[in-house]
Amino acid sequence: MKDQRIVIVGFMGCGKTTVAKALAALLGCGLVDLDAIVSAQQNLSVPELIKERGESGFRDAETAALQVVLDRQTPRIIALGGGAWTIERNRDLINQHGCLSVFLDAPYDLCWQRITTHPAPRPLALDEASAQELYRERHRFYALANIRVGVTDQLSADNLAARIAEAIARRATPPH
Ligand code: S3P
């Protein structure tokens, strides 16, 4: 249990990368960001990849990167891109590798506010109506994660990391 890998999932703007960093600091373990691996492997940024190869080309590269990350035993924490967990083949890979999945459940308005204020381009959330529809469609897949942690604007990344660590500890020692 101590070394079980933890996969952080959730919609764009829910705070996956930031919370994953805080969790890695709290647990004293390593962290990898799947988008960064995809980008390094393909020698293109994620937005460039989507532009050049379309979403399906990006998804193929994303699954290939996920496979490589999971086949290596380290690091312990893996922050996914927002769409990765919504694809069945990726969830199967993650579950087959015995990872614990954590859903950062942020309200849509908070995600959208962060998407529009963050400098990183999100080619799959170009306008509010389509982003909201995507959020609605994806929620049922995120809800398949092992652990759900509610995100609000008031909760810091350290606070959320502490909640995740508590939830993991509770799972490891179920009540008698
Ligand atoms: C995507 C989310 C992005 C990135 C790509 C596609 C999505 O990652 O993987 O633009 O489909 O939700 P973040 O969730 O880190 O923004």
C-alpha cells in the first residue's frame, strides 16, 4: 500500500498538476505529469500536437505515454491530462497496474474561471458552451475513480493534498 501509485484525474482547471505537486511534497515521493511526457516524447507541445494530428492523434500519443509511465515503477504520483481518464483503454491500463485513482471534483465555474485566466492554451475548451458540455459528459467517468475529493476556491493545494492523504489512509485501514 505504501508504494501504491496514485493517479490524479479531473477536468481541465481542477488543479491536478498543482495538487499533485503538493501531494508529492507531503508524501515525500516523485511526481510525473502525463502531458509533459507526451510533449517530450513527441517533441511538440500538447496544443501543437492536437493542431497537427487532431484529437485522436493526440489521444494515441497520450495512451502510448501512459503505457510507458505505468510500465516504469516510478514516480509514485501521476497527474493526467483532463481527457485521459475518460477513455476506457486508459482506465483499464491504470487499473491493471494497480494504481489508486483520485478525482479532484471542482465545480464547473471554478474550472472555467481557471481555464480562462491560465496562460496555457486548452484547444479542447475554446468556448464556454462546449467546455460546459464536455464537463457534463465527462463527470460520470471521473466518478469512477477510487477516491473523490471536493475542490473549492477556498481550499489550498496543501489542504487538498492533506485530504487526499487522509482518504488514502482511511482506505488502507478500513473500520472494523
Ligand atoms: C485535455 C486536457 C489538457 C490536455 C489536453 C486535453 C482534455 O490537460 O491534456 O489539452 O481533453 O481535457 P489539463 O487537464 O492539464 O489542462
